[in-house]
Amino acid sequence: MPPMPAANRAQEPSTWQKLKMGAMMGGGVGLTIGFIFGSYSILRNGTGPRGFLATLSQYMLSSAATFSFFLAIGSVIRNDGLLPPHMEAARLQLLPPLVRSKAEGAMLVRARWDAERARRTAA
């Protein structure tokens, strides 16, 4: 029987798509936060010489630019893995977990301390 066609499988978004998605989400969050803090600042301090709309738009756009920049970079870094997601899931399912008991952890720490102490006395 021939293998299933690749068209039925979901594909992971590219790095460029992740960057755009992070920038769009950051822009939305930044506009919202800019509106909230800009409105508060205008209500508290007044509109200033430029007027209400110019002041509020400056708050919103600067906040949106900052959030979109950092979320775009963060989404690429966060989702950039060495293995594809299906291989990472298989690796996590098949390999034994690296969970140790307190006693084993204490023995490892004590062995590291002893090795460090021996290194310091030898130097």
C-alpha cells in the first residue's frame, strides 16, 4: 500500500510566518495598552499643545511598535526548535523522564561539591 499523501498532514508555519504572527499579536496588544495608558495620561495631565488625537495616537503607536518588535522576536525564538514538533513529541514519549528522587539529587550535589573542593585544594 502506498504511503499517505503529504497534503493531509498539517505543516508547521515557517519562521517568517511566526515572525509576522508575533508582530501582529504584539501590535494588537500594544495598541490596546497604548489606548489605556494614553487615555489615562490624557485624563490625568491634559492633552497638551498637540491635542487629544495626536497625543493618544502617539501613545498607541509607540506602544504598538515596541510590543510588536519584542513579540515578533520572542515568537521566533520560542518556536525555533531543533526537531520538528512531531519528532519532539515522540522523543518525549519514548525516552524515560529525567526525574530523580531527593536522595539522588542530594548525592549528585554532594559529589559536585566534593569535586569542586578537591579542585580548589589541588590548585
